[in-house]
Amino acid sequence: MRAEPTELLLALAGGLLISLATSLHLYLKGRITGMSGIMAGVIQKDNSSSWKISLLSGMGISSCLLWMIFKFNPINNGKTFIFSPPEQLISGLDIFGFALSGLLVGAGTCLGNGCTSGHGVCGLPRLSIRSYVAVGVFMFFGISLATFRNYFPFLNATEGGNLTK
């Protein structure tokens, strides 16, 4: 399945906006915009959590506004979705798959001292050795799993789209 040019432009624009925002936040305020650290600060109610709450609120409000504009409707002659339909997002997973995925992501975030995007977007520009190692590990296992799944079809969704059968 090939990506449409509009999808590639949207991905490029999103990536540029994220890198610009995190870089400006680092250089103007001296703060790292890693989401797992921000969430931990809000949950633990540390002394500097007001900007973290503002950032999370802004992300939530802007997502809601974009959803109100685009909803699940396609753009680009029906080829691109800003928000994928729920059926597409959850196909192939059941409650066990969601629970296992959440557990693995949470454990990996704790083990890696940050999330994938945090290391990639915030750690690499700071020349953090830990982030270079983490991103290398993430990329290795992601590429390995994608390659493995491509060559071994038994890992693809079976009848009914359920991966746990």
C-alpha cells in the first residue's frame, strides 16, 4: 500500500511542527517536551506542573477542535483521513490485545526512561547518548518485526481480523 502525496505532505508538516515546537520549548524555556516526563510530573504534582497541565490541555483542546472540523470524513478525494475511522483503528485487536499493548508500552517507557517519540524528538537533538541507544533499539526491533511479519504470514491477521486466535 503506497502513501498518497497528500499523506506524505501532512506527515512532513506534522513532523516539522513537532520538531519546531520542541526545539523552541527547549531553547526558549530550557524545558524538555517529553510526554512521559510531562505526564509523570502532572501525576506526581511536582512544583512545575502548571506549564505541563497547560501543554496537555492545549493538546487535548486542539485535537477536539480538529475533530470537530474534520470528524472521520476523508479528504483528498476520499483517500486520506485526518482521523481514521474507529473500525480501522481497532481492527485485529480484542480486549486482550489492548491490555497487552498498554502493559508493554508502559513497561517499555519505564524501562527506557521515556517514550519512543520523546527520545527521538527531544533526546537526539540534545545529543543524549541514552536517546541514541534507545532510538537504535526501537528502530532495530521495529524494522525486525516488520520484516519478520512480512515474510511469515502466520503473524498477519487471521479470519475475522483477530490476532489472538
